[in-house]
Amino acid sequence: MKISTLSSGIGSSTYLQSIGQSSVVLGTQSVGTRVIRQGFVQPTARSLRRSVEPGILVSVEAFPNPFVSELRLKLSRASSSPSSVELYSIDGLRVWSGEIAANFSEVQLLDFDRLHTGKYILRLVTNNQVITKSLVKQ
């Protein structure tokens, strides 16, 4: 069994999925008070939550771009909770991860000398908002 999450602009739902099942809902049918979802093991609990509160979107500036050994992130507003930062290679491998403490809006990331020259994707998760930026390492 594995867990699959379906997300939309208004929330997400989590479903158990058995090996070999498609992760696409092919159809649903209501029978009395039950909803049957074709292609999924029926969920034991349904989770629906709002993913981003309107009006509090955060933007991030990453510089310099291209970078050599260090990178600076500047958020448009500080988060009241810690934010996670990840750097992925262009082929999807996570090569670095870190955290920005709560109430910080600017941080300097160091020690990227070991990374190969090329394209990277920065992923920032703050206030249930996911922001991605394309970066180049020289």
C-alpha cells in the first residue's frame, strides 16, 4: 500500500492506493451515504484543508542567480512558523535541504561549492504555500 494525495486549488484528499492501481480516479458513484471511487482503496478517513489563505501569499527572491557558492533568499514577508527550503538538481534529485526560522524574511545559504555547474530548482514551503524558482550554479 502507498498513500496518494490529490490536490486542487481548494484543498487536498489523501487515499490509500494498492500496488498496481492507477493514481487516477476513473469515476465515482454515490450509493446511499457512501461514495465509491474506482481505482482506489476506499479511504479510512478523508482530509480536506485549505492549502493557502487568500491575501497572504508570499513571494521569494533568490540572488545572485547564477550563484557560485552562496545564495541569498529574501521573502516578501516573514512567516510565523519555520519554512523549509530544498534544492533539487534538474533531474529531480534533492541535493540540499534546510529550514528558515520563524519570523525571518532574509537568509543566506552557504557551502554550495560541492554542487556541479548546472540548473537547479529551489523549493520553498511557507505558510502551506509552495514556491519554486529556477536557479543556475556556475
